[in-house]
Amino acid sequence: MKSNIVFLFFVSICVFSTTITAQTSTLVSVDGNGRLVYTADSKGNKVPDFSGVGYKNSEVSIPTVPVVKTVTAIAGDNLLSVQAAINEVATLPMDENGIRGAILFKAGLFNISDVLNINASGIVLRGEGTSSTGTRFMSTKTAQHTLFTFDGLIQTSYISSTKKSITDNYVPIGATSVTVASGHSFQVGDRVYLHRIPNQAWVDLLTMAQWGWTYSAYDVDFDRVVKAVNGNIITLDAPVMDIIDPLYATGELVKYNNSRIENCGIENMRISSSYVSSTDENHGWEAVSFNNIINSWATNIEVYYFGYSAVHVLDGASWITIDNCKMYDAKSVIDGGRRYSFNVDGQRVLVKNCITRNGRHDYVNGSRTNGPVVFYNCSSTVQNNDIGPHHRWSTGILYDNIVGDGRMNVQNRTSSGTGHGWAGAQIMFWNCTAARMAIQDPQGDYRNWAIGCVCPDITNVGDMTTETLGFIESKGTKITAIPSLFIAQLNQRLYGTTPVELVQFELRKKRQSVIINWATASEKDNQYFVVEHATNGIDFTALETVSSKGNGSAFRKYSYEDKNPTVGINYYRLKQVDIDGKYTYSDIKTIDMPRKVLSLTSTLISDVLHVFLAGSVPVEYRIVNTSGQQVATGKSIGSTKIGLSKQPVGWYYVITGNGESASFFKVH
């Protein structure tokens, strides 16, 4: 039996949100066989499948790439040594999976004075953790720039001889097949562009000419792969996200030349920018950018102080995953063109499990972003502007379980900027949480949705104008039958049904232990879980087997404590095993455990306690008795003597600032 549990992750802000009753949607529901059922309108338009996004279409896990080069930080500028390491690995041959190898940057501070360029396939940049003692890259250039640029340099280009018109009278939203003119040469596996060509009637329908829109500027390409060919009917790997019809927009299918690089990544490091004030505009602007690249990733990076973004996916990039990344405390003027924390202009992109603080447009699309694109299970605090598509007709974007403390919008922005107009269409907000939402529908058959969103004010009154209210359903009550639309659609695409979902998998530190928590919304034919651990992300060993709590749809919590994690990065995953012995793995989670700093010369003392506090900086400590009363405190490094002659006989505890503790007994 194929595993019936698929691993769905929520940060703690989302995990324990509850609803009074289980909810379903009239547009997307689950039938008796566990399959998603879509309700279409009279023309066939329906909620599209957004799941064809991320590294290799989310069909495989991001690989753990073997290390082929190790780099240690040096005093002063590290630009030349780091770029030399990248260039060296770029000369290595690729293996059968298109991988050259990972460069491991050891824990330490890497000051970088200019841009680092990655222009070849198969190169992964890996650090040793995001903590203050992990791998830290510091951008020191006093001008706006991108620190890490992944760019294949060569753009795609049409193979013009393969171009064929789409002959259907009307291709609705959500369709996966189109009919092309006879004499085509399309085959399964071909990379193609679904080319949509609007006309003046389309601009007039949307009343956008007043804001400077011209139809030729909205001639766009949707990145697709041919999945099946049946005569002149071509089935694509992701659905149509914008309507094609002779009245407003015709279409064609065309193969393209693809010389983009692929299989690159950046992971497990902290990236910061120097700055001189909270409104400094002349410093690091983007931490990481992707362009002219496919099937690549940014995972587990923490970004501080950059003025524009943590990760910017430009329009030449497709099939990119951004997972477990954070953007904190941008330094810039709070104004337009700044603080776009996770900015996606590319296609087939998945942004998941990310966190922002003090941004503006935290999860955002720019002009004419062509979906599917998914933002899933992310949170934002101290929002200075809205979450959502920003301007000029992005289509096919899913915001799934996004939690913010400000606004989320899809709206007509009219004259904003240089004539933003309609920000987007076919934009779905699913089970999101916001303070206010403006959900507006464009004219014609185009649609925007807010389903299962917890928000006190969902309105058609936007920042600039009032338009028709979009489709609003289950306001204030989440859709518990489908907790995540992305995960449900992905599971149906990969497995044929909507599997039972694991709705939590998280790690947290407890002094020198790691607590692994996970929970399921329901289980079917699950026998047990195995908690597995590795120190390198490759060679996993079993720590514990945890039995299933049985079939059913009740919320079930599980927990395990690893009392002996290693110093540095620890890798954990769950292996879920069915009753017939088949199994699946979760994604890998990491946690950085600091080196143990506290040790006692003896646990039996008379008047003086001898403590050793390891490290390069002084460590705070306090001593408490069994009643929790503090009897001594201090800050020291190395060997330390603490006088306790005035304290009575009994047990005491030394507790350091990082949570380590040790007990001792005062004998007289």
C-alpha cells in the first residue's frame, strides 16, 4: 500500500489554529474516495491546480549534495577566496544527476566586499548553521548590490519553426490541455511556452488604457512541459492560468531553447548587511537572487538588514524552492521599491515555511508574474504594507496558510506607481490570517478568491478604488477538510488521492536536548514512525520507533526527546511506515546545537566551586538552590572559582545564559 501520510509543515503560529466545525468549500471539496473535486462555472473555469512548483516540480526532495571543497574564513575581505572556491568547483565534472558538489563554508565570519557570482550548474553553497556561532556572511559594500547572484547568463529563446496556434474557441482557467493547429512536432517531455497574446479589447475590458497599459506589453509566456500528445491535443504539466479566447487573447504553443543552469543551492547560513543607520540606502540590497536558472533552491538561511529582499527570483528562473528562510529588520527608507522580503517574478516557484519581520511587501509578485507560484505556511510580523501581487497582472498565485499582522490584497491599484492597474487575477488566498483583506474581481471571467480566511474585514474597498468583490467563502472559519490546498493538490497529482496529513513537524531546543514534535490530523493504515538522525544530512540512523495512535480523523500529537544531539547542525527526519511495510520520509529538519561550555571540576564541594566555562567570549551564569532562589551570579570565561562558604549544606545548580545546567552538592 502506498503511504497515506504526506508531510505538511506549519510553523507554530499556524499549527494550533482551530475552527469550531469542519469546513469545506463549494469550489474545491473531497469526495468519498479522498479525491479533490472542483466545481467549474458554465465556461469551464475552475480553481486551478497550483501544485506544479518548486525544485523538480516538488516530485523529489532537495538533495543533500556531497562536499567537494571546504573554505575557512580569513581576517579582512573574503571576496577573492570565496569566488575562487566557486570558480574551482565550476570546473569539476557533473555527475549523472547534474551535480558538481557542495562548498562547505566553516563556521566563522566571511566579510564580502562585492558581488559573488555563481554561473555554472551543480554548485551548492553550504554553511554550518545560522546562529551567532555558525557561518556568517557579511556584505560590506557601501552601495546597493546583490551578495549572491545565481545567474546562468543565457536567456531562453523561441524555436520559431515549432510555433503553432491554439485553435480552441475558449481555454478556461484550470484547463490542462489545448488544441493546436495541424502539422505540429510536439512530443512528450518538450519544454514549451504557452504564449498568450492579448489585444486592445482586453485592455479596454479591464479599463487599463487610462493607466498607460498597452496590449503588447502583456504578451507573456507560461513555462510548461508536454505531458501527453493525442493528435492535435497537447496536455501540459500545469494548467492554464489565464483565459485564451479569440475575443480578448489568442494563444500559441512553441518550443524553446533552454540553456539555463540548474541544480544550484544555498543553505544553512546567516547573511547580513552592514549599515550606518536604520534608513541607510547604500548597502546590501538583495541577499540572494536567481535568474536564468531552473531546479534550484535556498534553504535554511537567515537574512538581516538588506534593504530590498532576502531572496529575489527574477523572471528568467523557474522551478525554484525557498524553504525555511527568514528576513529580519530591513534597513532602508520605508517607501516604494524597498523591503520586498521574498519577491517572486519567476515561474513555478515555491516559497514555504518562511518568516519575515519589519518588511513591506513580504510575500509578493511583481509585474506579469506567470503562475503557478505558491507561498505556503509563512508568517509576517510588523508589516509595513500588504502581502499579495503588487502590480500589472500576475496570474495563478496561491497564498496558502499565510499569517500576517497587516493587510493582504489583490486589487486594482489604478495609478499607483507608474500605472500599476490590476495587480492580478486567479489569485487564491486559502486559510490565511490577516488584519484586513481587499479582494477585488477584475472585469470579465477573471476571478480572485479568499476561502477559509480568518480576517475581521474582507472587503471590495481597496487602497485606490472600489471594485466588484471577489469570491469569499467561509470567512472567519478555516477549511479544515482541506487544511492546505497546495498539499492536497500536490498529493493528488503525485498519488492520485488526498492523503492523510501530518500537520506539524518541528524541532526545539531544551537545554542540551532536542525536542522533536509532530502531529497528524488523521491516519489510515499507519503502523509507526521512526525518528532518524544524521550529522551530515546523508547517513541517517534510527533513534526511536513511535507507534501509531490508530486510524481516525482526530488530531494526534507525538513527541520524542533526543538527549544526546551532537555539537553543530543536527539533521532529523521522520520515516512513516504502513502496515504492509511500505514507507515514506518527511522533509529533513535541522537545528544548530552550540558547543557545551559548562563543566564542573567536582560535584562535591565545601566552600569553593570550581567551574570551567569554555568559549571565546565570557559566559553568564547563575547559581540557584533547590527552592529556585538565586545565591550567586556572574560572567566569566575559562577556569572560575565561586565562593559559597555562606551557603548551607545541600544541592545547588549552575545555569548558564545558553540554558546549560549542572548540579553539585555542598557537603558542609
